[in-house]
Amino acid sequence: MACRGAPALLCGTPALPVGTREFEAEVSWDLPSLAPGVTSLLDVTVANCRVGDRADAALASFTRFIELDATAWTTNTVRAMARNISPSATFDLATATLSVAVTKRRVL
């Protein structure tokens, strides 16, 4: 049955089918040496995300002193931030896989 009279939000669109709310991407990230308090940013392309969507990031690395944050920065882009929260140690991590997940906000 076609959705001729239904708005796109109810019917879905070719770019965003009904029920599709989660998107992921993985990239390789070679973090620079991070002194205490220093941050590094990386923009990751995640198709179909938009400002205001919830974004999460995970780095496949073994340190508890690197804090990660992610935000849907622009349309189709998530900005990931890594920050050294150690009070005294500098870290120079090997290249690691950064996983980014976006959950679309509900528009009511």
C-alpha cells in the first residue's frame, strides 16, 4: 500500500527509511601525543546524522586516562574529542579504531 497522503515523517523517505534511527562509522585514529589536559579532535563522516542527534564514541585502546566525547557537529559529521585527564602522564597511543554511533532524535 502506497503512502500517497501520509507525510514523509510517517511514511519514510528513500534517504531515511521508516524505523532507521541508528547509524555507525569506524575510522582509524592516530592520536598525537597528549600531555595532561590536552585534547585532540577528529571529524568523522556519519551519513544521515544531523545537529542535535545523540552521538557516542569508543576507542579501541588500553588507557583509562583518555576521555572521549562525541557530538553531531554538522549534517553528516560527528566530531570526536579525546582528552588526557591524567594529572601528570603524557600519552602517545598507537593507531586505534574509533567507533562512532549516532541515534537520531525523535521529531514530534
